[in-house]
Amino acid sequence: MKKKWIVSGTSIMVAAALAISGCSGGKAKPDQKKPAAAANVQFPLEKPVQLKVFAATVPQVKKDYNEMQMFKELQKLTNVQPTWTLVSNEQLAEKKNIMIASGDLPDAFYGRSVLTEQEVVKLGSQGAIIPLESLIESNAPNLKKILDKRPEFKKLITAPDGHIYSLPTTVERDFNEIPSVLFINKAWLDKLGLPIPTTTTEFYNTLKAFKEKDPNGNGKADEIPLSFLFNNAQNGSNSLAGSFGVKLDDPRNQVYVDNGKVKYAFAQPEYEAYLKYMSKLYKEQLIDQEVFTHTQNTYLTKVSSKDVPVGAFYGYSLRSIFGEAKTDYVPVPPLKGENGQQGGWLRMPPGISLGSFAITSVNKNPEVTMKWIDTVFDEKLSFQFESGPFDLTSKLMPDGKIEKLPTPQGVGSDIFKHSEAPGNGAVTIVQKDMVDRYIDEQADEKRSYFKLYEPFTSKDLIPNMLWSTEDAEKMAAIQLDLNGKNGYYASTFAKFVINGFTKADWDNHLAQLKKLKVDEYVGVYQKYYDAFKGKK
């Protein structure tokens, strides 16, 4: 008889509502789940072992994993033969819901964010997925080496009950932690005899000149001085809040750390000053009037089009938008505010997916399964599983550097890297050393922006963590009300910028935040942040 499992609520870290219901198999007590000593496995196995693996895939993947070069190489190394159930991210919640509720578990879950943080804790507490500590000790030398070297990883993947139920995925491109760059049209500046602005006042005056002095020279007042994509990490204006004293404005949850204290950005007086500045720009039509309505595709098409004259905009990189770095645009260093503030440029926590691999209680070969996935944690294999095989997408040089190879004509580089590897859906740990050895023009461009902005970013970030089921469920509704796609933050920010606001409006706003339980929200973040930092 199949045992049914229940997971309910929302993973707050990704702010996505997900409810999985069924009949509960009951919670196992921690002492009942103490992992037994595991036997050491030697690869390749004399006889093949079959595994049923449920995997989350990305849209770029077009064929079965067993047909990919990297998984063929893995099978030769291990003699493990997986049978895959490949599920796209769009269908992941529904398919996982049905499978878990029916009790028809696979041997393992595989893929970046295949399980949410809440699911990891809930399924682990119920015994649907097993503790991995002893398996890591006996059959994961690559992972053990990483965890010994990087104890913060072990902290992140350890559940509140002290067990490790899932393995992470991360690619340590530290330059991606600073997703957004402010670009300005240098040709327009030169034509108007203006320098690159250094303060918020100079930026205002520059945008005003872009609007009024016809810098594109077509005799029409058709310039868009500043454009961005509201509440978007790569293309949003969030970093500008730093010029008014907000140390970190994370668009996922609006929380940041100031001298060890967690704060909700949208409740701070510094944020009020930022909103007033943005409202002034909007009312004078110095900001694109579509910032709250255009889609990402529309926005990127707009800023890259020669037919739409945009003076300044936020984006990831010039190559990602224009296909090359040689354009009229140059990056703008963080602007100084009226009180001299220049910090707080948006910096996201390192991208670590905590629920990327788990072994279930129905698995008859957990030692083999752990050794199999640990094989991929070899640094060169991890790199290839994420970026594509050597001699296809890149070449390993004698000096240890990795040179990106050209893609076939007519094939996008992102699609090409997924042709023989799981890519963005892979379970890998690619550490900074390997990333830094990769020679790639777009990465080098992004690294230059990282060097420009990194001194002005917060170093004290709130990482993704495994929360208790009780706290996750308590926080889910608050997160949705506060920061959901159509939640209070999004609607109120737009209203204040478009219409302006008075002191009474701001006071009413603060009162409304209290009603929405922002103090409780911040308090839970503070508790887990303190625990991560080892504070009592």
C-alpha cells in the first residue's frame, strides 16, 4: 500500500503560492529518522542499478536526459541507469502535487528548485525524503570536501530539526549578484555638453535636458529620458533607492539588513524620500510613462530599438540587450544623494537552490544514489553539466582556463549549451574558482560592472534558508499580501509615484503596513538571520 504525503502552504523565499494536499502519513519523530551507517560504494558498479528520477527541466531542454552526452558519460562512470520523468517548470507544481498526493514517489528528485524550501522541510519531517548526513560521510567525497571548505553551505541546507534532506545547486557567478546596471546615452551627453551625472540632482537635470533639448536631433520631442521595468531585479530602478539611504532594496521581499537589524524597505523614511524623487521625475515625464505596464519583452525591445530614443535605462549588460558592447551607452556609477549617500546598490544573495536533489524513502539503493549524484560534484563535471561538454561549448586549456567556443550559426548560445547537458536545470556546485577561469566576453563585461558597483553594495545579505513548516505557512499569507505580484507594495508604489502623496498619506501607509503584519514579517526574518549568523 502506497503511503500518501501532505505538503501545504507556500515557499516564502520564492513568493509563489503552492498548495499540495492529500492524506497525511503522519510525522516521524527525529529519533525515528536517525540515519543508519551507510556502506561505501565503488564505481563503476559490476551490475547496473536502475533509478526512477523525477526531474525539473528548463524550456531550453529538447530531449531526454539519457540522450545527452553528459548523462551518457555519467552512466559510463557509474553504471547507474536512471529512468527519467522530465517535467517543465510550468507543469512542475501540478505534476509534483499529483505524484506526492498519490504516494507514488520516485527514487530521487532532481533539478534546480525541484522541491521548494517548504517541501524539503515538510517531506523530510514526514519521512518521505530521507536524511543524508551519513550518506554524505560515506559516499559523497566531492560534496564532503565542499562542505568542509564552505561551512556556510552546510548551514543553508540543514533543516531546523538538524537533518540534511536535500542537496543544493549553485553557480558562483558573483557578478550576477549585482543584476542591474544604470546605462546612459553618452552620445546625447556629448551633444549637449553634459558630463556623466554623479548626483541625484545632476541626474534630474540631465533627464530634463534629454526631454527638452532634442539630443537625438530629429526635431521632435520624442525622447524618453529614463526607462526601467518596475520591481525587476535586472531591469528595475531599485538600486536608485540606495542614493537615499536604503542599504538594500531586494525586489523579492523588500527586506535588508542595517547593522544587524532586518528592516522592511517600504517602511523607512529614506524610502519615502526615494518615492518623492521618483514621483517628481514621473510627473515631469522624465520617466517612461509605461514603466508600470510594459512587459519585459516590450521593455527590452524598446531600449534596444533605434526607433525609440531612450536616454537612460537599467539592464543586465549591453551584450545581453544589443548583442555587443559597442553602443552609445555607458554605465553610470552610483549617484550621490542630497545627504551624500552613495551606497545601497541592489545586490542579491548568492543564487543557491536548496531543494535540488533528494532521496526518497522508497529508494532501495540510497548509497548508490548518493555516490551517483556526488560524481557530478567533481568540479570539472559540475561545470560541464551546467555549461555544456568540453570541446562542444568550451575548451579546457592546458593552463586550466576554459575558453568559450563559438556556437553553430543560427543557434543561440543558451539553446546550444542545453543540447548535451541539463544546463540551468542541472544539479551542480560550480565554485568561483571555476567561474573565474571561464573566458567569455559577456561574463567579462558583467565583471567590469561588478567591479564598478561592488564597493557600493551591502555585504550583509539575507540568504535563502530552510524555514520551519510552521513559520513558512505563517509567513506565506503575509508575503503574498505585502509583496505579491498584485500585493500592497506594487500597487502603493505605483500610486505614490504616479499621483504623489502627502504626509498624511505616508502615515496612513505605515498604519496599513502594521495591519498587514509587517512587524511579524520582519521579526521572522530577523530570527532566521540571527540563527544563520550564530546569534542567540
